[in-house]
Amino acid sequence: MTDSNFKNIDLSHSSCDPLVAILLCTYNGAEFLAEQLDSLESQTHQNWVVIASDDGSTDQTVEILQKYQARWPQGRLIVQEGPKIYYPENFLGLACDPSIRAEYYAFCDQDDVWCPNKIESAISQIRAVEANGLPVLYCSRTTYVDDRLQYIGKSPLFVFPKTFRNAIVQSIAGGNTMVFNKVLKNLMEQIGVVNSPSHDWWIYCVVTAVGGEVIYDQSPKILYRQHLNALIGGENKTLPAKIERIIALLFGRFKKWNTQNLSALEKIESIMTKDNQKIFRLFKVLRDANIIGRIRLIQVCGIYRQTKRGTLSLYLAALIKKI
């Protein structure tokens, strides 16, 4: 494995553009990794570095990273060993690492392709709202493609407010779309790695809980591959997929995920806004209340999902005590 002590490597570049640290996590991603790296190389915003954390690949993933490392300028691509637990821990390990310093940070999956203006557009939108010193998270829709990058469709368009009332029960965007500022990075470092169902859901919970800004770009900026070996994928709208989600709800997967997130959120309750502290406490009470109390407290909390079907599933989960 390549030397990954980036404390001894200067990540700054002579550019008036802000430095972006691209946090790439890999695991047996050799099939598509080169295309992703090529798309990073083609970004209109060129002041970036890649920190690649590999979770023990047994294919040619590391060799591909080393090839690009040799081809690119020194310090442009840094490779380290991941925690070898699961992908959320790998991504959160990077997000919480205080030795990675930049102006902005972007999560990156191994098998996507970024549109050339992905970084430039995200930074432009973040800069427009970050003057108040708050943590800012950018995320976007995605364009679904197959193995050969042929168009399949787009991720759902979410139009309701991106608030803690939503974040506590729903993840709205893939981590592969996310870019965030150093205020949020510093906050993630203070919190540390937590046990959450996914790194993207967790960071959405954090930034909304403390009253930060969430930018949801309705225009897709990445091609999101849907393939058999993907660890996570887009929303499948087929009947079998819908049935699978209902079964998962009935057997308590959603409840398990909420338990994980609520346990993690206890670490930051003291820095939540006052309103969000109330929502957080009410939601915990809601989960153990009787059936009438559960339905009533959903309305009192004001929690919601981004679609009517999603909100109906929320009420169903409350009815059967799987929330």
C-alpha cells in the first residue's frame, strides 16, 4: 500500500481557486475506477487532491490507483488503507480525519462518472450561502446509467424543505453527490466516526440538526452507475423492489436504522438548535408510545419524507411500531 502520511505532504497548489479534497473510498472497484479518475482529471475546477482509502481490495484497484498516482503530479493522489469494516466507516474515517485539510471536501464513489462542472458548480453554490459561518452541505440529483453509461433515468426530485424534520427519517441524496465546507468538516472531526446506516444520511442529519445550510441541486452532476456489484444503488422502482422495501419495513430494518442514528445523534444533542432538540426528544418518545401516541406525535414533531408514498410508509411504520 502506498505511503499515506499526508501530514508530510503539501496538499496546497499554486492556484487562486480553493483547494478541494476528494474523499474516494474503494473496494474491488477495478472495473470502473479508471473512468471515475479520468472524470476527476477533466474537472473544470482543477485545484483538487484525491485521498483514496482502500478497504482491502483483492483485484487491481490498488494497482490502478498507483498508476494514476505515478502519472499525476506528486501529492495529487494519496492512497491509504481503510478500516476494512464497511463503506460508511471508510467514508466517515476520511471525513473525520483532522490531517486532511482543504477549503472544501467531496465524497467520491469508485464507479461513477462526474460531469466536468461538478466541483465548480458545487463550490459556486456553497460560496453563495456560507458567509454566515455555518456548516454547508451541497448535494444533488443523479443521472442513473448502466454499466456502459447508457441513460436509465434520474433520481427522484425532492421539493420539500431540507430540514432536520426530514433528515431524522430520510436520506435525500447519495454521498457521491456531496460537497461540503470546512466548517462542516471541522464539526465532523469533533464528533468522530459514529455507527450510522450510511455516511450520507448521517452528514445530512448533522448539518440540519445544528441549523446549517443544505443545498439540493435539482440538476444532476454525476452519472450514477447501477450495476450488480454496487454496494449501494439508486432507488429501484420495479414491483419486486417495492415489495422488498415493504418486507424490510415489516421486519424492522427502518427501525434498526433509526435506532443507530438516534444513538449517534445523542452525541450532538447539546449543539442542536433548540427546536431540533425538541424534535429529537419527541421522536425518541414517539417510538415507545402507544399507537395513538405514535400517530399524534408524528404530527407534533412535524416529521416528513419527501414523497406522499414515503410519508404514508412513515405512518405505516408508526402503526406497526417499526419506527
